[in-house]
Amino acid sequence: MISYNTRFSRYYWFAQQIPWYGFLTHTQYHAYLGEKPHRLYHSEPMYTSLLSLHKLDDQYLASLSKKTRYEINRAERDGITFSLHEDSDYFLSFYNDFALSKNLPLLSAIQLSHLPQENLCFTKALNASTGETLVMHCYLYDAERTRLLFSCSHFRSNEQQSLKNLIGMANRYLHFQDIQYFKQQGLSTYDLGGIAYQTKEPALQQINHFKAEFSGQLETSYLVLPRWLHSLKKLRSKR
């Protein structure tokens, strides 16, 4: 389990129990894995795709679809390399460039600084021939589980199709290398960072399809917060 504070709230990830007095506090539980909480709490399902790292063996790559295997192997042949990255400022800049190109909300330095730095891991896929970063991932992890929080790529709508294809291969390659890395670190669960369950939006369906390529299993957890806090958030959102 991971916990951290912001200015007004306390957050928990991967909790399996909620204390009885929790409904009195300004606390939110993400990916809550325990029994259904008391009626004084509001809860919403969170869906994701999980890999059991302990069950993966040397044949994992061979078990993936022909297309996925090809793109992972092709990325390596084309000089894509994997590395860890420790500079959160660089990640923030890289992510926000990506967000702007995709019309997504920007990530602030404050948001990133609130996360416990000792539980964050940044990975990247590089084009070895140019030294250019193609894809970056940000993970939140504890002793057992790692969850993809953010994924971003060097993407522009006017880029050539060949570069877009390279970035797609680099992203698959990076996921595969991330899985191997966290398995080597002794973690038991790789969380692909959520899926849009039963969505009808084409863009989200495409993301779901991409994540399904890694043969994970569907998991349902919950976002849980006190009902009074949920009501307060709804009121604020209407202003």
C-alpha cells in the first residue's frame, strides 16, 4: 500500500482495508482492493488489466500475438533501447509536450511532487541512433505491485507515418522491457494503468486494444471516498 498527503487530502493506493473512522477524514482510496465499504462511503469501480509477474517465464514473448512480437523485436533491431530515468522535471516537460499535441490536460509540477518520489519509477525508450527519447512511462509502485500512471510519446500530428510507426513499436517495446524490469525487481503484479471498460469511444477502444496485446487479466477495484467529500466535489464541479 502507498499513502501520501496533499495540502488538503490524504491518498491511499492498493489498500485492502479502510478504518472505521475513515469517513470522517478528507481521504481518498484509489484501486481499493478490499471488501465493499460502509454505506457512509461513495465508491466507483476502477477497471484495469493485470499481469502476474511471478507466472511469467521466458516464453512470455512467444505467447504474445505475432504482430506484437514482431513490433517488439523490430524495435530492438531498429536500435530502440530501454533505460530508467530519474529526472522528474524532464518527464514533466516531455509529458506536457505530448499532452499539448493531444489536447490533454497538462500535468503540473505540484501534482507530480505530491506523489511519493521513492515510489515513482520513470522509464524511457530511446532511439539509439539519434539519442532522442521516443516514449516515456511513469509508474507508482510498492513492494508487490506497480501501476502505470502516465504514458507519453514524442508525437506530432504532422509527423511522417514512418516515425509514428516507430513510436508505436517503441511503446510496445517499452512495455515489454518494463514488465521484465519489474519482474527482476521481485514485484508480483504489473498493472497496465486502467482500461475504459465497455467504452464506445473509438480513441479509448484503441487504447484498450493496445493494452490487451499484453495478455493481462481484468481486475475490478474501487475509488472510495467519504460520501460527504464526494458531495462536496460534485458541488464544486458545478460552479
